Amino acid sequence: MDEESRSRLRTAGLLLGTLLLATAFIAAYVGALHQPTPRDVPVGVVRGDQKAEAVLDAVRNQTDRIKAVGYADPGAAADGLATREVYAVLTSTAEGGLALATASAAAPAATDVVVQVLGTAARQAELPLRVTDDVPVAEADPRGLVPFYLAVGYVLGGYLASTVLGLAGGTTPRGPRRAALRLAALAAYSVVLGIVGAVVVGPVIGVWDHDLAGVAAAGALAVFAAAAAAAAVQGWLGLLGTGLVILLLVVLGNPGSGGIYAPEFLPAWLRGMHRWNVPGLATDLLKSVVYFDRRSTGWSVTGLALWCVLGAAGLLTAGVFRGRRAAARRSGRPASAPD
């Protein structure tokens, strides 16, 4: 096959790849978001609080939209709300009614469902219901979407930086030293973008006026996780890896992040994705930093750190096993020669 035929075949393959990615994008976004249906939205209750438990039991017998999560005492239930284990906590009051403490910052749509369902149940039981929002969204973030949009920007910046460096110096670094230099460049870029994103959302636009350092640190971690993961995949798979990165971080990552709709509103196949995919982890981390108790950052930080470590290791090994062979082919020297 001559060079022109190979070029045409390569172009056709790339067009087919973009067609498949676009089709997957449409299917994922429309399939996941066209008809969000809440199911098993967790609501906390103290074990032994008979009135509150009875109302939640009655609701559960009528619908699967709400799921009760039992706690040993009121302090544990309050901690569950502060660390994003539940969207609300239902308790009985000394006056004979019910109190519902919500956390709209976790997901306003989810707390709306809880208030609606339990409000109806309380009226049917002829019990007064007092609703409070213990963790409200910022006035400039009424639907709680800013953490998601900020996470999308961080993740986008991360994998675009990796792609640009891959185009400039080859998707596979020629040896571990160059792979390490690329990781260092991505780390520096991540710190800068983390700070820039925090400043834009905070002082410039004025969504939040607190936790600037926390947002910047969370952003830097998210950017580097996306960049390192993308660099590793591209280092091993070349141009094909870029398509896989887009599939993982954009096509599946954004709708499965729980940022547009809470995980309990998504189809079953997407519900757990926010627990391991970079956009979901980044969204959860930013929500925790800005709105919630820092104890709720544990898994998000751990998950993103794992992506950073795996991505860095993947790129370094790609430089060792693929980069040296590619460099050797170009130079005619043995693949085992030092970089």
C-alpha cells in the first residue's frame, strides 16, 4: 500500500473514530439526562425516633424516591448531613411535630424532592413540619452547579494540556527522563490553573468569597489527575488514546459526575461513576471544600491522588517501554541505550 493510500485510510479511521465519539456523546448525555428520575435519595433519621421513623417507613411503602439511613444519635445524624452522607435529616420535635434539616448545597434538586415527599407525608399524618437549610448554596450559585462547571474547566484544562504537550513532543516521551519532565510541566501548569480558576470564580465573578486556597488546591489536584491520566493513556495508545480520554473524561465523565443531576437521579449504570471518575471526584471535592465539613473530602482527595499516581506511573513506563524503542528506531541505536 502506497503512502497516499495509507493517508486516506488513516483519515477515514479518524473520521470514523470521531463519528463513534459523537454518537456516544449523544447517547450518554441524552440517555442519562433526558428524564432524571430520583430513586433512593438518602435521608437520615435517629434510630429510636419513632415518629420520624414511622413517617419514613410510610413514605418507603409508597415510593422508592426516599431511602432512610439510620444513625445512633442526633450528633451522628448531624455529622452525616455535614459530610454529605445524606441530603436531609428528619427528627421529631418536643412540640409533637417534625423537623427536616436539609443541605441544599449537596444538590438542590435532591433536597427539593425530599422536602416535597416528606412535606406530603407530614400533611397526611397531620404533623407540622419545620424545614431548615443547614448547608445552603451561595446566593450566586442558586442551583449548586458552579462546582461542577469549575470541575469541568479544570478537567478540560488538564487533558488539553496533556494533548498539547503530546502534539509538541510526541504522545510517547522518548525515555523516562522526558516523561518526568513532561509530568513536571503538567504539575506546574496544574498549580497555575488551580489558582486561576479559584480567582476567577471567587474574587473576579464573586460566586464565593472564602476558601480561595482550598479551591485552588482542589483545582490543582483535579487538573493534574486529568492531565496525568490523559498523558498516560496517550503515551501508551498514541492518537487513539486521545479518543479514549475524551470518552472517559467527557462523554461518560460529565453526565456521570453527579454535577448536573445528583447520582440518585441518574440511570443505574451511571450512578456510581462519580465515585471513581475524575470529573465526579473533582465536583465532589469542590463541593466539600466550599460548602461542607472538610471530613467529606476524604475519598475525593484519595481518588484524585490515585489517578495522579497511576497516570504518572503510566506515563513513565510508557517512556521506558515504548518511548525508547521509538527513539531507537528513529536513531538506529539499540533500544536499551540510555536516554
